[in-house]
Amino acid sequence: MKHRNNMIVCLVFAFGFLGLSCPILAQAPEAVSPSSAQAQKVFDQLYGERLKSVARTAELKDDLELAKELRAAAVQSPQNPQLVVILARNAVKLASKKPDGYEIAAEAHQLIAATDSKLALPSLTAAAELMRKSYIRAPRDQRPVLGDKLITAYLALAEYHVRQKQYTPAVVAYQKAYRQAIAIKSDRKEDVKIDLDAAVAARRIERSIELEKAKLKRNPKDTNAARELIRLYLVELDDPKGALPFTLIANDIKTRANIALARAELTELDEAKTIQLADWYMQLAASTQANQAKSLMLRRADKYYAHFLTQNSTDSLAKTKATLARSRIEKQLARLDVKSGTASKGGKWIDLLSRIDINRDTIRGQWAVRSKKLSVSAGFLSAIRLPVEIQGSYEFEVKFTLTSGATLVVILPVGKSVTTLQLGRADYTKKNFFDGLQTIKGQQVTTAKNPSRTASKALPLNKSHTVLITVIVKKDNVAVQATLNGSKAFAWSGPQADLALEPQLGDMSGNAILGLLANRSDFIYHSLRIKSRGGKITPKKVSKKKTPPASARLSAEERAAVERLAPLWKAASPEQRRRLIDVARARGLTGDRLEAVIRALDGR
């Protein structure tokens, strides 16, 4: 408790001097990623004595407790990858000493894999093996939960191999995940089978490529082999770069030119080139009967048609053509999803509004639940985390009334990423309004470079609206569509990695978080409900005993310090708040304790 109180007292001075007078700042992570030596120094200052202390005892209980603390600190320090790796590695060493710690060690390995790509393969492999050991040693009643985590570990390893185009080990990992899903009767079984089948198909393509390359090695002028390699790379694998070298052997000038365009950034393409690529990919889609390949080509075509519609073309006929083509593509993709088994009728609707605990779920701002409705008063970036965790595909429906302000904002988990869906977002002129996702490759929804941007209108005030959001996750890609009052608002599909939150929403990070955000706007939410589209939906249980205010969970000294800080906290800018939170994390105040302090500062 002593160091926690010292941390809060130090933050009082940090507020007053914008952090310059606080000696703990010397231990805080820099805004720029520190070197390994600097990160090790911070780690030694924070945990060196604790490590020596647990090493002196024969009891392994304190090793496990420290391992949990180090893992939690690593989760809270994503801005400092060097420190994350050091924290997680030490957590692995401590937790691996005893079977009770295998699960913690596996999760620490997964953190390392997500932080350092060079360490990804050995870390993911070790995580899967540790989770397997934890599962086989677990009592029968714990096996369903641990079995699900083991499936996740195998899938992470398989997806790594897929990204590296190593399909044989990917198939092995998917097979293990599928067998485990069968063993525990997991509702993820069908999703895993779809991924397994896709990896098997990719391995078949990989072997076909090896065969055609062998033909070229025997006869470097074999144009038939070159054409087949172009088709395999371009259509079956959606890999234009891989196809490019073989266009010279096949003397295919047209394909070579189109591949060069396909490798360019969208912003580098003018209207003529954009529509040229869209039409070309439609032709490629028509040339194959393989469902997966056809789907890849149609999504590529849709991407370019969507971009063309944002380019302010004066050619009304071309615009009509692109719009109709996108509608046709949407229908074709829906049919392909049904054929391949990726479509789902979905589960039952789950009411989220009745599960909200204001003290537990509010991140910032003045939120309230009254008469079975959720409301928020106008404030700066008011945010609430909805009581559910999501993996995979889902539908989310929001019924709301906007009473002042503008822009509906929903924080959306999209596979391994998180982004915001925005409807009725005004640009700097306050005259033009747009719907879409923010951000895509760092681009806001109001910028022309954002491929999801769709022209719209301001949301009418004091009128009930219904928004239906559909998120379909497929491997590393995701498709997002939204309708407003039954009419299509926008649709976008592409790599999950292109999607991200704006920096000021860092406290909403976490790929399973679904939430609402209101910026200087008053909303009343009449209904919030979600259902699975083949993904895993885990709502939080409704607790009869509501979470007490954060201040009730602090010591008397901490409450006194919070009272002194509160006025300064409210006056601080978002950047100043983030900096102070980083100081607290670097000092070791993480997880529930840090959240309790922040909630108390917000008056919750």
C-alpha cells in the first residue's frame, strides 16, 4: 500500500507541474520506445527487489503471485514493447516452475508473440504446449474453459503460419484445434473446420505452385507453366506480387500492367485506373469456379468500385455502373458464404442494456440507466464499455434518440483489431456529413482517403433511430456493414490490420471490447442487443449486487489524494491524462487498482 500512496501523492505534484517535478517520471516509459537497456533499467527499479525476495523463498506461491503481477503490467504497457517483452519473459520464468502457473506462462508467451514478431513462432509454440499441459492436468469441471483457451492457442499458431504462407504446419495446428473443439463440444467447431479446410486448400495450391515451378526449372520458356503460376498466385492466393515475375515468361503485358496498378496505394490511382482494376478483378472472379478464389476476386473488385465512388467523378454513368456492380457483388458474396459454410443464421439476440453496471462499465462521462434506458449527458469523449466479450462475427443493434449534438459512435471489435463506426460525422465545414469507420490506415472518416467514407446527412434530433451493424470476420480480413432505419449506410471489407482507434481513445483498446462513445452529445439508448454470426459472444452476468463507487475501494489516504487531484484531473487535457496514467503504470499501479483511481477521479 505504501508505494501506491506514494504514487498518488507524486501524481499530485505531477499535475501541478505537468509531470516535470515528479521523480517517478524518470522511471516512466518514454513516449518513444526505449532501448532494451533502458527498459531493463525500469524493470529492475520496479521489480528487482521483488525478484530477489521471491528467489530467497522455497515456497512457489509468491513466484506465481509475482508472475501474475508481471503479466498484468505487460498487458498495461503496450506503448513500450521492450518493457513488455522483459515483463512477460520474467512472468514465464516464474510461472513455469509449477503446473498451476502453466496457464499464466502461456498467456505471457502470447504477449511476447504479439509484441515482437521475431519471437512470435517460438512463443506461440511454447504457449500452445503449456496450455496443453494445463488442460490435461485440469480437473474435469475446469476443462471446458481451459480447452477453449487451448483452441485459441492452436489457432494463434496456425494463423501465424498462414501469414508466413507456411501451410503444412498451419494445417497441423488447425487439426489440433479442430480435434480439441470436438473433444470439448465447442461451439467454435464449425469455424475451426472452415479455417482448416481453407488451409488444406492453400496447401494444395502451394504444392501445385511447386509442381509448376519444377516444370519451369526444366524448361525456362514453358509459357503454359508460367500462365498457370500467374493464375495460382493472382486468383487462388490473391498475391499479385507473387504472380509478377511470371508475366515476363508468359509475355502477358496486360496482366503485368494491371498487377503494377494492384500493388499501388489507392490514393495513387486516378478514376480511370481505379475502374480499370475493378473491372479486371470482376473478370478474374468470373474465370474461376473455386468459391474461395471467387470470393477473393469479388472483394478486390468491390474495394476498387467503392474507392471509385469516393473520387468525386463527374461521370454519372460510371458511378451508376459501380453502384450496381457493388450490389451484384454483395449478393454473390452472400451466396458464396452459404456454399462455403461461412454464413450463419446466428444465435439468439442477447440484451446488453439490462446487464449494464454503471460503476463497473463507465470509462468516463456521466452515464445513467433510468426506466430501462441508458442516457449520457454532453461531455468530452464520454465512453462506456458494454458488458460483453466478442470473438469472431456478430450483429449489434442500437436503438437510440439523439437529443443534442451529432454523430453516433460505436466502438467495434473487428477480429484482432478495434475501430469506431461513425454515423452523421460532420467535416470541418459542418455542412458535409459522412458515415464510415475510423480509422482505416490512419485516415478519419471525413477524409477522401478513407475507403469506407459514404456521404450522408446529419442525424435528425429527437427522433428514434435503429442501427444494425454486421461484422463478419474471416481469417485476417473483416467485412463491416451498417444500416440506419433499414437503409444501407455503408459497407467496407478489407484487412483487420488496416483498422485502428484514434490515439485519444487508447483506454478503449482491447480487441474484445464493444462500447459507446458520445462527444459533446446527449443520447438516449432505448435498446442495445447483440447476437452471434458464428462467433463467440460472452455476456457478463447480471449481478444483483451492483459495483460500489470506485472511491469506496480506496484507502483513506488514497481517497484524500484523489479529492485533491479531482479538480486538476477534470481540467487536464486528454494528452496530459494519458501521460499521468503512463506514470502510474510504470510505477506498478495497474489493473483494477489503476482503474479504481481513474474512476474515482472521474467522480464514479
